[in-house]
Amino acid sequence: MYEPTQLRTFLAVAQTLSFTQAARRLGLRQSTVSQHVRRLEDAAGRQLFSRDTHSVELTEDGEAMLGFARRILEVHEQATAFFTGTRVRGRLRFGASEDFVLTRLPEILEGFRYDHPEVDLELTVELSGTLHEQLAAGKLDLVLAKRRPEDPRGELVWRDDLVWIGAERLRLDADRPVPLIVYPPPGITRARALEVLEGQGRPWRIVCTSGSLNGLIAAARAGLGVMAHSRRLIPPGLFRLPDRAGLPDLGKVDFVLVHGHRRGPAEGAANALAAAVLAGGERLRRSSG
């Protein structure tokens, strides 16, 4: 009833909320992406996206289809691997940014290890900037991380708003420097926060620096200051600051998958894990708590 090709296209649109981005990810024409989605909606008898000239959003039925699509594609890939006898193996060095520590990434990795028991998976959790540096140095095979605005590399997993977050009772004094909680360099959110504050001419001071997301969260929960963070990944106990706080807009951030240059078994394992992450991309936007 549901064609795997159409389901993959649906997932790509659902994760990017853009027919153009989905077409680029899949290497298809935008008209083909629209056709796949329309045929899937016809098969389901439901509208899966509400869309106009400015935005694309999942409908309630679209949200339901997400779970079904992931499971159908997962079983389809397992059956294909079983009957073709293609088994992915080898050592895979995977880097994930701190942003995913509190998401459901562990569930995706657990499913990958179950499906590909002959892959020796090594996980590195680091700052996005550091992961990109390690990938360029040949120390990693696949990276899931934020990318800098000027960086074209990587396959888009999803795009999100960067927002200012802090403790619920935190109040900022407009006459005093903004108290910042930041990652150390080369943190991408750190660079963006400093850039927009300086662009506004707003003074700032760093009250906490930590290479650990949990360290930043502890400082923010204690009310020491504010931090820039993905809107969909706000940790429990922290809140988005309202517009009346007067802080400048942080813009958007891309979460991407970037492949290394190592060939052989590592390439096949990296492709398989990348497919698993893209298929489970919606789960990455949700807290594991």
C-alpha cells in the first residue's frame, strides 16, 4: 500500500519542512518530490502536510505517518539485507555533538547495532566545531553536528531556530552586560551569540564556560545567565526567554551529517548509519527525559 520510495521522500520533507531541501537531499526534482507526497497522501486518504507559499507543516495525520514510515522502512531495509546477503561490517568512528546527549540518539544507535552487529561502532561526543576538525583530520568517518552558516558541507537532517534560554525566574538588567553561559571555542553557538550581541552593540560577559552540555545546563538552571540553544532541544527545567528580554535574534542553525573520506568497509557502515539517522531524524528533536 505504501511505497518505500514515497515514504523516504515523505520523511525527507517532514525532517526539513521544505520540498526544495528534500529534493536536494534525495537528488530529485522538486516536482518529483511533490508527486511522491501527493501519491502517498492519495494512498493514505489523508492530507499529510499543510503548505502554502511560505511554510510547510505536518498535519496531525502527518505526525502519525512519521512513526509508521520509519517502522515500514526499517523492516524493508532489514528484509533487503537479509535476502541479498549484504552485511555491513568494519570499524565506524562516529562523532555526535553535545546537543544530542539528551535526545533519543541512543535509541537510534541501539537499533543500528542490533541491525548491524558486525560493525565496530566507536562514538565520540564533542563540540560541533571540534568534530568538524577531527573529521577533516581523518579521525572520524561520520559526524552529526551543527554547521557554520558559511559551510556548505553536509546532508541536512533538520533546520531549527536558535533561541536564548535560561531559568524560569531569570530576569536580565538592560543596564548591565548580558551574562553568557557558553561552550569554549570553537563552539558554533558561542560564536553566534557573541556575533549577534556585538552586532546589536549590547555588552556581554561570560559567567560560565564548559565543554559539557550538562555543565552548561547546571549553570543555567542555577540562574547564572543565558545560553543560545536549539529551540527543539531545550533541556528540561530551562525556558525560552521572551522577546521583551530585548536580546537579538540568533537566526537558524542547521544540523547535518558529514561523511569522511575513508573508503572500504567504513564507507558502507557510515552510509548505513547515516540512513538510520535520517530515518529517525524526528526522534532527535525530542528529549529522552
